[in-house]
Amino acid sequence: MAMGQDFNRHIKRPLPPTLSVFPGEAEIRYYLKVTAQRAAFYKENYRTVSYHISDAAKLTLLKEVSFKFLPLEPPRAAPNRRESYARRQHQFAPALLAKQTTGMFGKTSLSPSGPPPTISIDGRLPDPAIVTCDKPLPLRILVRKLNDTNEIVYVKTFQIILIGYTKIKAHELDRIEKSSWVIFSAANMQTPIGNANTPANKDVELDSKMWSSRPLPNTVSPTFETCNISRYYELEISLGLQYGTPGNMKPELTIQPLRMPVRVYSGNKPPEALVNEARRRNETAQSASAPRKPAQVRPTSTGIPASQSSGPPVASAQNAQFPDGSGLPPEFSDEPPPSYEDAMAEDLAPADGPRSEYEQMSAPSGPATSIGEKGSGDV
């Protein structure tokens, strides 16, 4: 007998941020639900059913108070000198100069100019490639001439775009919505990269002041992944280049794009004590799951092998107990998982520090109705 396929897929990840840029298609919203429980058995619990806050003279009980949520970012790796990069090479086409020749018919001959430049373009970010909400890009752009030539390369146009991909899943159907944010854009530039005496294979870095004062827009949400919605990003850098000498620019204008995957973090750093506790628990779990070395045996005078290990005997698989002592794997244990306070935040202070600005489309308010609906007593 054919059985229906189970399309449920659970992913254990941190909570995603508020997302409402695709209303009716993919939304993530958070709200507070409050219930006032009355002790009498025959009386209903107070619970409102709208986003509307009543006047001061009315009973101000709320069921759903929507708010924007921006999660804590994952712990970052220690700073290092490594860099993630995207690289592209380009060779300009040789230009032809027209020369007039004397003759009966006044023919024109074409002769090639000097060797055109061959360049390499690098876009670099600290490794791992992470950018932060409401913060400027830690980006470096390097251009290198790969051959000896007196021609100078000029930047004519320059653009930096952050491209976001929202992957939406429903049953076996996938859909990807694309969004983009222009971080920096300039045209009609005449910025030289080096000069005629710049040697080959020398990196020339573009001035980062062009984009270092421009933070990411506050509508960019952090990278996240849930069971049916995920968001990931690419950074696109486009350089419009032209070469020549002052007063003798060649007609070729080429657009060289670079793309590199990046992760966007919220900028809300977790408390140091929470990071240390999470690291300690991770190390404990790894050491507990590591396989034990088999004990070495040596013969004795009685001829019965004895273990060289002085530790306690290892229980057989038949009598093995899991960490909860139930004899069942954790996923089959009847004991509920620990709460956040029990697991990590029992002795930790609340996260305190600067918060990144985050804006999303406001959710439409529902119609106000009565507050006498019956509901459970749990909040």
C-alpha cells in the first residue's frame, strides 16, 4: 500500500529575524500573547484578539503585541590575517591608431599602438566572509597589472551591490526570491589605478573611503535558515575600466563583475559568559561522543589475559546507559529538553550592548474584537 510522503523537515537553528518583505508568501512574525487567568472554574480567561491597544479607560489586556526581532549573532572566530577573495583577470584589446599617408589616392594605413594592459582584480574580505547589519563593508579592492606597459588603467564606473536570495519551500516546491541593495554607485569617474611607472605585479588598492562611510541598509536581515525559509547573500562588485594616457584614451570600456558569497550577521553580540558556556558544552559533548580506545591485554602467569587499563570496566552494549540514565537515545527519552534558563542562562546577565537598527514592513492590524475569549492559562 502506498503511503503519503512526510514533507516535514525540522532544522535546529537559532531563531530567524522578523521578515515581512513578501507579505502573503513568506513571513516571519513575533508577538507577545498574554492571558489573564481567573481562578473561578466557570469564568472565562481574559484574552484580547487584536493588535489594538484599548484606551486608558478600558481594560488594557493584550493578546498579540507584534515587535521586530533581531537575534544574537553566532560567536565569531578569533581575528586572523586570512582573507576570502574573488578574482578576475582581463586583457584589453590592442587599439589601432590611424595614420595618413601621402599618395595619389590619399590612402589611410592603420598601425597598432603599444601593448595593452592585462590586469587582475581582487575583491577581498576578512576570512570568514562576514558583513554586519548597519555597518560598513570591511572590503578591499586590489588591481594589479600583469605586464609591463606605459598605459594607465582608469576606473570609469564603480558599483557595490548586496544581493539577497530568499529560498521558500512548500512540500516539494522551491522558489527563490531575489532582492538587492545598492551600497555604493558612481559613474563618470576618472580615477587612475597607479601611473605609467607602476611596475608589473604590484597591487594597487582602491581608496576605501568611497564605501567605508556607507553602512548596510537597515532593511537587510541576517543570514538564517529555517525548515521552509532561508536567506543567503552574495556581494557583487562591478568595475567599469578604460585604459590610455592623458589626452589619448582608448575607446574600449569594459565592465568587470566580481561575486563572492557572504554571511550577514546581526551585530548583536552574545554575552561572553554565554559564549564560554556554549563552547564548554560543545567540548563536553564532543569528548563524550569520541570512541574509546580498546584496552590492551597482556598475558599473566595464570594464562588468563588481563587488561593493562586500571580504569573501571566498560559496560557491555546490553547494559549501556545513555546520559539521561533511561537506556534510550536522547531523541526517544520521555524527559523534556532543558529550558534556556536551565541550560545556559541560569547565572548569566541579560545581553547588554549596542543594538543594530532593523526595519521591516509593518504587519497589518487585525480587527478589534472582544476580550472575553476563552483560552488556556499558559502564557
